[in-house]
Amino acid sequence: MTVKANTQIFLNYVDGEWCESISKEVIGNESPSNTEDVVGSVQKSTRKDLEEAIAAAKSAKKKWGNLTGNERADYLYKAADILESRLEEIATCMAREMGKTLAESKGETARGVAILRYYAGEGLRKVGDVIPSTDSEALMFTTRAPLGVVGVITPWNFPVAIPIWKSAPALIYGNTVVIKPATEAAVTGAKVIECFADAGFPSGVINMVTGQGSVIGQGLADHPDVNGITFTGSNKVGRQIGQSVLARGGKYQLEMGGKNPVIVASDADIDLAVNATISGGLRSTGQKCTATSRVIVQSDVYESFKDKLIEKVREIKVGNSLLDETWMGPSSSEGQLDTVLSYIRKGINEGAELLIGGERLTGGDYDNGYYVQPTVFEGVTNEMAIAQEEIFGPVLALMKVNSLEEGLQLANDVEYGLSASIFTTNIKKMLTFINDMEAGLVRVNAESAGVELQAPFGGMKQSSSHSREQGQAAIEFFTAIKTVFVK
Ligand SMILES: NC(=O)c1ccc[n+]([C@@H]2O[C@H](COP(=O)([O-])OP(=O)(O)OC[C@H]3O[C@@H](n4cnc5c(N)ncnc54)[C@H](O)[C@@H]3O)[C@@H](O)[C@H]2O)c1
Ligand SMILES: O=CCCC(=O)C(=O)O
């Protein structure tokens, strides 16, 4: 897009300085709620810009790694305080830039503050164990060493929480960071990095380079001085990054897509299940990796569940993400909207029955943004694209089953395994679901979305590189265990 004269331009952050890319080119971001609202522009960086950031992170790593956990924690606490003081402004920027409603954007920014404080606390927690040696005169224990330079590659859908849930543990465990935020939400990303910069982190400890995934993301994955890559995004890009890092012997962590089921059993609290399906599937316009997309309902409660669901979906207010009355904002970009509409067409062409929605919203203010109706299909069979592929939009696929066994079999019959939930009042069904569901996050009588920062998070099957992040699990990726034997 053409960048308007008064657009605020955000710089890269390299070696403690805000700097222009040597390309002298920028990428402008407009709001998906109203494309006339230009949120800002970011640097279209080159490999040379990235080289400088990686060199800065490499030269800062020894001194940073040698600080005590307590000293590193002080910087994280300061960043948390600054982010908290800018919560309103940064949440508003997020809502404008990627279309999440303001209320959800505020919630996510507050979550960023809490994540920073949680990992600051890690600076004073134990890192190893004493292990009895077979030699009575020896002391054996484990400690942990940071990886060194960590490359952080993040998606646009949680532009505050995800960069923080990756960078904060990397930093507290003694690594230095080069982050490449998703371009679509890089203005919000830059504001998060401003909080780190203003907290006074030593030069080179945290660096940000914006630009194209194929240039900056791939450049991080390929660079021999980047010791670990933590990536969240699509499966296509994740697999490519994993292969690049593996080829040069680096460490990687990939958190990717989902096709998350909800099972509604015949003994479920139907109102609870309806509300949770709507919240889990349609909040954030369905753009959560944990979003509900397949709704598997036992036949004896199917009709009552469906009627209540449609009634509630009809009440959803779609609109500009900044307005108080808006429950669901736009798709985050034109490309995302086109993807959603193309899946809706596929659903219809493959024989699913459209119960509600299915259209782009037009007329009045809708014409300036990327709005789509919340959409529900029924008669969805498992081989259909809308049952198998991640849509990343407000589309629910209803599937009717005769038993829990059939429901579980259907729920597991996809390549993904990120999150899943069941609605039931029967303890045996809960336990069967917990045991048999192939997902990294299983929730009972709660929506499929909703991640708690102190608990491990990650997927099974194609949703992840089988690693976990957040909570205490983060230490496993960001450090290497050293076994020490002293005599
Ligand atoms: N499992 C999780 O924790 C989780 C969380 C949030 C989002 N996601 C997933 O993220 C996806 C949506 O995010 P997205 O559209 O930003 O994903 P994406 O894969 O397109 O992009 C993710 C990041 O990778 C970069 N990138 C793009 N091409 C690249 C390349 N060739 N080499 C290196 N880097 C490259 C992008 O610029 C961006 O920073 C969905 O699939 C969603 O499920 C997963
Ligand atoms: O998009 C993936 C992250 C999901 C998340 O943080 C949540 O469901 O709360």
C-alpha cells in the first residue's frame, strides 16, 4: 500500500538503538476494521539488517547469561510495569491493527503483563537437582545453560501475548533474542519492544527486525549464530523452518495450527455448551489456534443444541473492533477474509448445509473493512475440507453422532491435535475423553480456547514439534541441561 504522509513509522531495534532498514523501504499497515485508518508502518528489512541484529545478540549473550536470575528478573519486572502503564494505548493499537475487539485486546495486553511477571519470578526458582552418585566422595547435580541467541518468529493473531510468552522465558533463562513479529501486526509488536527498550535491557539483549517472512524469518532459521528458533504460525511455514534449523543442527520449537473439536454429549448442560461453542469458536473472529471449529453433537440433544446455537449466533454484533457494542470484529486482512469465504464456498460445494451466515458483510461502514458473517454448517462429513483444514475464521461445522465412541473417533480423525473439549456431566465420559482425545490441551465443560500462562501449552500430531511452551515447560526449550560431577 502507499504510505500516507502522516503515518507513524516504526524502526527496527538493534543493539540498543532504533534504526531504519538499509532498504529505506517500509510496509504500511491499515486497519481491517476500516482500511482508511492507517495504523503505522514498519521497516521492510534486509538480510544485512538481520545480520547486524544477530551479531549484536551474539556479542551480548555472555554478559547477559552471566547475570544472576534475580538481576535479569529486574528488567522483566520493569518491562511489565511499562507495558501495564501503556495497556490502553497498546490494546487500542492491537484492536486497530489486527481487528481483535478492544475488550479482548485489553485482556491480551494484561496477559502480557502477567506473563512478564511470571517469568521474572522464574529468576529465583530452582534450575536443577542433586542426584546421588555411585561415588561416595562425589557431588553430582544438574544445572542449566542458556542456548545463546534465540530467534523468535511470531504470528499476527496474538501480537502481544505470543512475542512475550516466547521472549520472556528466553531472556530470564539467560538467552539473548532477535524477534521477527508478523508483519500484519508489527506496529503492535514494535510497541511491545518499546517497553523492553524503555526497561533498559542492556544493548543487544533484545533486538527486533521487521520484514517479510521469507527474508527475515527464513534468514533467522538459516543463520548459524542463532542457536534456537521458537516459531508459532502455520504448519506450512513451520515445517519449512523446522527443516532449515535441523539441517544446520540448531534447536527448534514449532507451535502450529489446530482443527479443534468440541463434543456435546447427551447429558451435557446444553446452555453451557452453546455459550462455550460460540465463545470458543467465534471470539477473535475464529482466529485462534485453539478456536473451536468442529462441533460434534450426540443425536439425542442435536436439535435442541442446534436451535439454541443458531438463536445466539443470530444475536452476534459484527463491527469495528474499537466500538463497545462490537462482539466480533473483522477478519484480520483481505487475504484472511478471502480464505474464509473460499472455505464457505467449498463447504457448500461439498454438500454441507449452510444454517446461518456465509456471506461477506457489506453496506455502510462494512464496505471499508473485511467483515464476514458468523457461519454455521450442518451435515458436515469428515472428508470435507471444512472438517479437515484449519479455516482460521468464524465458521462452525456441526456433526451428528450416535455415541461418545463415535464422537471421539471423529474428533481424533484429523491431522491436528491442539485443543479439544467435551461437555458432559458424566465422570466416566470425562475420563474416557481425557484418556482418548489426541490433543495437547483437553478441557472439560469449558471452551476449547483459553490458555493459562502458568501451564504447559502445545499440541500433539501435526500441531506442534511435540514440544511445550509456557509455564515451567518453557525451560526445556530455552536451556540445555548440564550434568555436573564434582570430586
Ligand atoms: N499453536 C499455537 O500456539 C499457535 C498460536 C497462534 C497461532 N498459531 C497458528 O498461526 C497461524 C496464523 O498465523 P500466521 O498467518 O501469522 O502464520 P504464518 O505461518 O503465515 O506466519 C508466522 C510467522 O512466520 C513468518 N514467515 C512467513 N513465511 C516465512 C518463511 N518462509 N520463513 C520464515 N518465516 C516465515 C511470518 O512473517 C510470521 O512472522 C495459524 O495456523 C494458527 O493456528 C498457532
Ligand atoms: O492462537 C493461539 C493461542 C491461543 C490462546 O492463547 C488462547 O486460546 O487463549
